Amino acid sequence: MFDFLRDPLLLLSNPLFWIFLPFQIWMLVDAIQRREWIWCALIFFFSVLSAVFYYLMVYRTQGPASGGGGARGFELPGAANRRRIREIQARIHNFDNARDHFDLGDVYFSQGKLAKAEASYRAAFERDGDDPDFKAHLGQCLLRLNRPAEAKPLLEAALAADPKHDYGHTAMALAEALTALGDTDAAYRLWEQVLSQHSYSRAKVQFAELALRRGERGRAQAELNEVVADDEFAPKFQRQREKVWVHRARTLLRGL
């Protein structure tokens, strides 16, 4: 019964191994995306049963890790995004509407397929160059592709049309582009503006980093302490989404 323990190669000849392996890999990838390192070890070392428990206790209750991850993560086997892509592509084939190209770009962006996202956003922009959503999302895509100089004018144009565009996310992207281009004074002012209207950890941490560069240790420390304190009482989905910024805040605080 346990001959495979003496000869692991026997496991490869078992058809059940090949049936359950894709599911185990799927759950392992999802756990990596969530940075659930204990689950990663359990799934990797302790068979498909750990993957089943992970599915029931984490994946089924929280949904796919790539659902809100923005430009990070993997396309998981059987993801609903595949059906969504086919639906949008069918509409594009029949109607070639700018908004459909834009929606397709958003799906690719959420999967981290930035080159495909850029192509779709540009197709939308070519069909309607006035829509601030098209400018903003193309700009954010270019920023993630490490092309801040190209992103900057698009983000600025979107904000000129709507200073509060996308609940401050467009302004945050522009602040990141300005920082990447070395215009830290303009970025600092823009982060201040964002924080006067929102309390995003993404904004607080990056503003604190610029404040530290300017020698404003007290102000930076106050923002970072808020990020850590807010995380303690945040709902689970928010803690998962902002984990990277909380970790960055803790790291900066340890250095003060």
C-alpha cells in the first residue's frame, strides 16, 4: 500500500496523482499570492489534503487572491476571468466599442498581463481620446511597465478633467510617476492633497518616505503609526489588500 514511500517514482504512475496535481498547484499559487507561507508549506509538503483544507477554509471564504490584486498575481486555472475575456472579445468582434476594449484592458491589468492591457487600453483610447478613464488606466498601466514619463501626461489629463478621479487612485499613480521621475517636491504636494481627502495606506507610506527624505521624521512617524494602528482593526479583506503597505510601514518604523 505504501510502496511509493520506498520508491517515489511509483507515485508518478498513479492516475490519481495527475488528476489532483493541477488542483494542488492552483491552491499553492493562490496561497503564494496571499503570502500565506504556512499554508504554502502544508500544501507543498503534505499532499492534496492540505490543498482541500485550504480551499474550504481560505479560498472559498475569501475568493481568488488575484481578484483584487491589481497588476500582481497569476491567472489561475478555471478562473472566471477567462469567461469574461471571451465575452468581451465577442462583443469587440461584433461592435468594436471603445468601452469593451477598455474593459478587456482592465481584466488583463488585474491579471498582471500588462502588455496585453496596454494594447487594449490604447485601442480604447484610439476610439475615444476624451474619456478620462481611458487616459487614467492607460497611464497606470504604463507606470507599472516602468514608463513613468509616458504615464505622466495621461494621468495629468485625467486629473484635469476630474481632480477626484477614481477616488484618488489616479492622483496616487501620478504621485508615484512624479517620484519615479525625480520630481519629489511635486509628488510630496500631491500626496498631501490625496491624504487631505483619503486615508489610503498606500498614500501614507509613500508620503512618509518622502517626508523622511526631507528630514520630517515626526510627520513621517505619525503617518506610519497610523497605518500600523489602522491595520489592527481593519476587516480581513482590507488587511489582505494592504498587507504590503503595512509591512513597509513596519520596516520604516524599525529604522527610525
